[in-house]
Amino acid sequence: MTITAAQNSATNTNSINGWAGISIPGPVTSIVITYSNAGDASSNANQQILISDVQFNAIPLDSDSILGGTGNDAIFGGIGTDTIDGGADNDVIEGGAGNDSLIGNTGTDTLSYASSTAGVNVNLATGAVSGGHAAGDTISGFENVTGTGLGDTLTGDNNDNVLSGLTGADSLNGAGGNDTLIGGAGADTLVGGSGTDTASYQTATASVIANLATPAGNTGDAAGDSYSSIENLIGSTLSDSLGGNAGANLLEGLAGADTLSGSTGADTLFGGADVDQLFGGIDNDLLDGGTGADFLFGGSGRDTLAGGDGADSVDGGQGFDFADYSGSNAAVSVNLNDTVAESGGHAAGDTLSSIEGLIGSTFGDTLIGDMKANIILGGGGADTIDGGFGSDSIQGGDGNDVIDAGPDTAPVITPPLPQDLRLDWDAQLLTNPNPNIDAGFTQTTGGINIQVTYTEDDSATNTAFTIDNGPLAGNADAVSIYAVNDEIPGDREFDTDSAGVLTRAVGGAGTTEATINFSSAANSGLTGEVSDVYFRISDIDVGGFRDTVTVLAFDALGNPVPVDFTVVATQITESGNTLTAAASASPVAPSSASGSALVYVQGPVASIVIQYGDLNNPGSQQAILLSDVLFTTIPESVDNADDDTVSGGLGDDFIQAGIGIDSLMGDEGNDTLLGEAGNDLLFGGIGEDSLDGGIGDDQLDGGADNDTLLGDTGSDTIFGGSGADSIEGGDGNDTILFGEGADTVFGGDGSDLIDDVGGIQLAGVNLVYSGSGNDTVYTGDGADLLFGDAGNDVLYGENGNDTITGGTGNDTVYGDQGNDVFVVGLNDVTTVAGDADTLAPYEVIYGGGGPGASLGDNDTIDLSVFGFSRVVIVPSAPGSEDGYIKILDTLGNEIGRIDYFNIENIFPCFTPGVMILTDRGEVPVEALVPGDLVMTRDNGLQPVRWVGRRDLGLLDLMADPDLQPIEIATGALANGPDRVLRVSPQHRVLVEGARAELMFGEAEVLVAAKHLLGQAGVTRVLPLEGVAYIHILFDRHEIVQSDGVWTESFQPADRMLSAMDAEVRGEVLKLFPQLAKAEAAFPAARLSLKAHEARVLLAG
């Protein structure tokens, strides 16, 4: 605060005008007063201010008012009545003793009563608090609560809360939201409420056993805990055992050598650090081992298993399972045919079993399928993928991938025969003499992996799962089981001295459980499920013990499978899947028939669960004995189809289909798709793709952009899609649909149907070659070039100014609307042998259109290209557009005939070159050489100094229409020409007369040939044979006579020379060095008119 007095406002010490009262709300610990004077220096020495007494109120001890502000604050109020506001960000606030006002404010804030000397009751939803330090507090704006070391009751709200009870028997209720409940040590009651809630033991200082289904067996911080509406478990950083329930659980082991068991439901298991064991159980599970050499077993269902970093053992179990390497930090190389460890990135050292699908990393992976129907997802990077034999589905993902969907020829597959095998308890002791099998084991026999696991739900002592090892240890008193096998077909027998011993706790009410999972070994040719399962359960005690045994069976998809019992004794009753001993009989020996039951599961079965309990909870340990488990393998059905589905994804992919009916999709990028054998579907997608259907009746779709499509062998269906496509049908009777761009189409061999379905094509010209065979072609709208090639074709030009060449064979041609040109050659007519009296028409041409056609109609038959010796045109009536053309040989004999309809023009002869007037008469321009004397209009005979030539093919002219020549019909100009004159568009023609002199002051002017377009008889043409432009250079710009009219010679200029090839330009400059200067040029022989000037002149 600053107080400033007015200038020259002197006051007395007792005047009210020089007084200021100051009030500070506080709290405050010091006050600083600074005095200065801004007046003149002469008065400074005698100035002063007076300060009155300072009055204040004392604040009671520990009554704090604290504002946290921004940042993650930790605030402790201590004793007293505190007001604490955490402000922004994530704060931890503890008011301590006293009636506190606690506000979390914004962020994710935690209310703590950790120092309370008594338990507290906190409800975030209602704001009600009581007990211990919470008594008298008011709270708001908190998301999380930490209780005391005593028994607390903590309740959340509809947000995602973290409730931590610390030690003591706490009651935690998450209410709404996805909550995390940390009970800590003590027998806690954990209620998740609605949402997906987690019981966490991450603060535990010792290992825990926590099981959502059977919490009675919990240990460590989890001991005594009960769960309600809890879906997930998080373990400690030590070696934990976590188990799920029938729901979809998330089990997270964190650090330590953890065992995670998913049970039923679609579970997600994260092992975390160290060497973990993950068991998915039933349903579609996700298993992630994390770091360390982990063991992953998917169980039944469609599981995804990611071993993570470390040499992992990955067993999919039953069902269709994926090995997932999407999180790898480097490229992986995985081959499902391997019986050795994989390599690269997270795959290094991994062994895979019962895996049908692969998911690659974001790097360039090598992924190889086996003989099953695999799904392979390449992910990012330039992957190399081989599906192997079988009907695979492959997606390359991002990157330039190389994909081979399968072999070119089908391998010889001999499926294995069913085998009668067994789970042999004694055989397990041969590899591991320790009879205790609490930790489970895996036994492989005949291509079947048998995994045995054990769980218990009772914290009492003396529970175990063991193998009776008496005979191996030389113990004469070894237990013998009842092993009669009368009901088993064949000669299979039980071993009386081989048994698994399943015990239960003394005095406990819970059960123990043994699970037997079946899966196929790699490349075994077996499904992994088994059938005709037999085993005996012996020593089912009655009387005071009253054993209960439940047997459950599931197939590879987790569906229940029926279980049948055969019981001899009447004191054991059967109800559904459970056997129950009577209460009124005496116990029996393990070898007694009265205590035994034969179990049969027809299958197919993938998992069997044996649950053992006792109704009377006796005070002595009890056990049941399980015989060897007999079963029969199920061979896989042989998939000879090898029908693959492949998607390239982003990038420039190379995809090869192999045999079978395959579907290949290039997706985005410039892809190459090879169909190989089978009736394949190839879709290029976005990008300039190359598609080859290979053998079979294929369907090809180029998709967007400029594609190259080859049907190859077979009767293919080809659709070009958008873009300027190059399409070839190849062998077979193909259907080719094109036209959404300037396409080039080759029908190839076979009788093809070629159709323009793209509508009006304004950009470019469709070029269609029907190929050999009897083809039907529709070129659609636009100015198309259509070649019938060999075979008896039916050709439809449809709308547009088309040029149609029938080719060899008896063709029928329809021009339809537009100014069409029909080119017919010597090979298009029937040769009449000898003096045959009958002549059949060879070509039939329909010009189409007719008067008033919307696209114009001025059709032409051009007979000049192939050089007929003589033709006779016979109209059906004078002036008719219908008739026929007789083709004659040199002797005048008729050798063929062409019928025509709606044809306006027929050109019977062809001028091979422009005729130039020389000293020896008219000479073809292409015959002139340097030194020849040519008659000029201004200077008489002049020697030719240089002759240049530029040849342009049909495709050159199509690519640049401005290069297409201008054709001037005979007599189209006032003084000629004498015959059809064809020149380049820029070639200038002399025009003379009074109108020119009146308008431009000169009687003779030069007009570019292209500016004559629109005059009668002057057209731009597209010669199928291409064109040669020949230049004649004199010592000056000259006017020469060409086909009877005066036209210009070559006039060099800098822009013309720069457009020439280097070799040609050098030749001209050698003759005329002065032209090397840009400003040097030959003066024009006449005034050259611009386009608009030419239009005005010619309009008269």
C-alpha cells in the first residue's frame, strides 16, 4: 500500500487532513513502513510522520489457513481448526486433529487421515465424515481417500476413486466409477460398486495370494479379504499368485515371479517384470508376459499372447491363438513351422506351440505361417510374410511389404491317425523325482501337451497335490488304486500303482482343484482337443468324512462338455457333475470298488477340472486318488483349399497369392499383386498398381490411379477403375470393363467382352486392342481408337469420334454417333479362290448416328492404309450413305467386299508424301537431299541446304494432340491443293488476295495450318501409322510449291532451335553459325498472321 500527499498541502500533527488509517486482515507476521518526501530539498530536513499504537488480534495456536495454489502439494494442517484449499493440480491434504475445512479443488486430490489415532468413516459422495481426526471436518473436491492404520470405512463417489485403507480391517466401497481399492494388511471388505474396479496389493511388503473366486485361500495382505463387484487384481512387487473369477478380469503381477490364472471370462493378464507364469483359462484372453523368460498358456478360446522381452514359452492352448509381437523394440523373425527358438526383438529365444496367428512389430519382420489356416498381421515396417499352406488371412500393414500367401503347388499332406494315449503320473516322476506337483507340470506325449495345474481355496495347512511314488521308492506299502477297466473298449488298462493324490485341508470348508489342459504340439497335425477320455477317482470316503467330487469338462471354445460317471457302490450318489458320499457308511480303502467312480468324457474336450471337498469338514486330512488319464487324439482336418485373404495396407507391397481361391487387396500404395493358381480376386486400391491374375478365372479391379492389369490365363473379369489404365485380358474368354480414364486395353487370346463403362471420357483417348478370338467390344463415349485384331469381332464405337480398325477376321463394326473413321485393310477381305461364283461379305460396317445426331455424324471408311490396288464404291442409291465396296486385284478381279451403312466419306487412295516442285518436276518431300534445286516463289530455283526429319508414333500423337497433323482436302483452298495435303500444325500456307491487302496492307500473307481449322476440307487427323515431319532449309526463308499450293520452308529461330535434339541443332548451326546468337534468325518471307488475324481474314 502507498499513500501520497498532495503538493504544498501542509497540515498540523493534530489535523484530520494529514491522517490515514490502515487495516490489514492478516494473518500477518511483520509490517514494514517506508517514508520519503518528494518536495523541495529545503524542506526535507524538517519533515516527519507520526505512527500511532498498533492494535491487532492474536490467532489461536494451530488454527491454520493454507492455500496450496498451483502444483502438486502435500499439506498437513496439524492440530487446530484449519482451512486448507489445495488449489490447482494433484494435492494430498491432511487436516490433522480439529474441526477442519478441507477443499481439494481442481486436479485429482487425495484426502488423508493417515495420522489419525482412531478409525475414520469417509463418504466422498455425501461429504459425510466421522471418527478419529475426521470428526467435525467438512470436505469437498476430493477424488481419493487414504484411511488410518486402524479399521476404516471409506466410500467413493461416481468418479474414479482410489481408496486406501492402510492396515486394519477396513471396509472400502468404490460406489460408481472405475475404482482402485487398496485394503492393505488386515481382513478387508472390498466392494467395487458399479464400474470396473480393482483390488490392489501394490503396497504389500510381502508376496500375496489373491483369488477373486476363492478368497478363503488368500495370503499376505490379501488374507481375510472379501470381494464384491471386483473385476481386477494388482499384485505386489514380489512373487504373487493372482486368480480371476468367472468375469472378465485384469490381473497385473508387477515385479516378481508371479503366477496369474484367468479362470473363465475374457481376461487380460500382465506379468510385469521377472519370470512369470500366465494361464488364460477359458474364453478369449490377452496375456502379456512383460520382461523375463515367461511361460504363457492361453487355455481354451481365441487368445492373444505377447511374451514380451525375454526367451518366453508361448502355448496358445486350444482354439485359434495369436502370438503378438506388436510391442517389440526391433524386427522379429517368426516361423510357425519351427521347433526351435525364434529370433529378433521380443521373439528372440521364444518357443511357440499351438499358435495359429501372428502379429508383427512396427519394424520389418519376417513372418511365416504353417499348414494351418493362419491369420498374419504384419504391422508397420517393410515385412516379408509367407502364409504357408492353408487358407490364410494376411494383412501387410504399413510399409512396403512382400507377401507370399502360399506355395505354388499343394503339398502332400498325410494326416496322422488317432492314437490312444495317457497322462502317466509315474512317468512324470522319471523326469522329476519330486512327488509334489503343487506348482503343476507339463507332459508331452504323442503330439499332445498335457498341462496339469493345482489350486486351493483354503488357508489351512496340509493341502497338497502329489504323485504316489511308493513303487518307485521301493515302498511295499504303496497305495494301490481300484483299476478295473471293464467299461473301456479295447485293451487299454489303468496302472494300479500310478496315481495323482489330491488332498484337502484339515477342518476347512473349502475345496482343492486339479485342472488338466490338452493342447497340440507344434506341427503335430492334431487339433489339441482329445476324445474318449477315461479315468478313475478312488478313495471317495463316506460316513464321517462325506467326500464330494465335481468333474467339469470344456471344449476349445470354453463350452461345457458332458461328463458321465459309472459308480458301483450305492453309497455314492450322482447329481449332475458332482459325486457325493453317503453319511451312513464306513470309509473304504483306495483299492475298493465301493469308493471308486469311472469318469468318461466323449469330447472333444480341451480341459478337465476336478474339484474336491468334504461336507463334514473332518479334523483329519483327506485325499482322493486319480488314475492315469486315458484319451484318444483327434487329427486336424486337411485344408487342401489354401484360400487366402491378403491385405497389403499402406506402402508399396508385393503380394503373391499361390494356389487356392485367394483375395488380394493392395490398399494404399503402388502395389504388385500376383494371383497365381486359383480363381482369385485382386483389388489394387489407391496407387499405381500392377495386377496379374495368373492361372484361373480371376477378378481384377485396379481401383484408383493408373494401373496395369493382366488377366493372364483363364476367363477373367477385369475392371480398370479410375485412372489411365493398361489392361490385358490374356488367355481365355475375358470380360474387360474400362473407361474411367484414358485406358489402353488388349483383349488377348480368347473371345472377350470389352466394354467402356466409364461414361464420357474427356481427358485422353481410350486405346483398345481386342486381340485374337471372336471378341465383342464397346468403347463407350469419347474419341476412341479400336483395333479388332484377329478373329470374327463385333465392334461398337458408340458415342464419340472413333477410329476403328477391324483387323483380320469377319468383323461387324458399329460406329454409332460421332464422326467415326473405319480403317479396312487387305487382311480384312475374303480371298476368292479360282472362279468361285459366290462371294460372302467379309466386313460389315455400321456408321451409326444419322442426320441430327447429338454428337455429330460424319463417318469415314479409310482404305488407304493397306494399299488396295483398286476399289469400286457401290452405293445402294444415288447419294445414299449405305452400300458396299468391291475390292479388286490388279487385274480387276473382285477379291472381297465390304458392306457399309450410314457412311458419309470413303477415301479410296492415299498420298504417300507431299510433292515438291523441283528442277526435275514434282518430287516427294522425303526424297529430297541437300543440293537438290527446288522452285521458290521469290528466287527461282534454290539449292536445299539441309533436310531434317522427325518421326512421331501413334502414342506420341495421342500424348500430345498439338502435334497431330493438319490435313487439307483436295481443292479446299482457292488454288489447290492438287491432292490431299498433310502438314504440321505450325506449317504456314500462303494466302493471297485483295482482302488480305485491304486488311493487312500486303496481298500475300502466311497462315499457320492449324489456323485454317474450321474451313471446309481442313481437319486435324490422328494417323494410326504415325507421322513424319520433314523440314527443308534454304539459305533464306522461302515459299515453295507443295501439292500445287505455296507453303513455307523451314524458318530457323531461337525457340525452334532450342526445341531440337542436340545432334540436329548442331548440324543446323554448323551450316549457319550466325544462328547461334539468340537474336539471329531468318527474316520471314511474308507477313505471318496471328490466330485472331487469320480468323478475321478467313471469315470473309
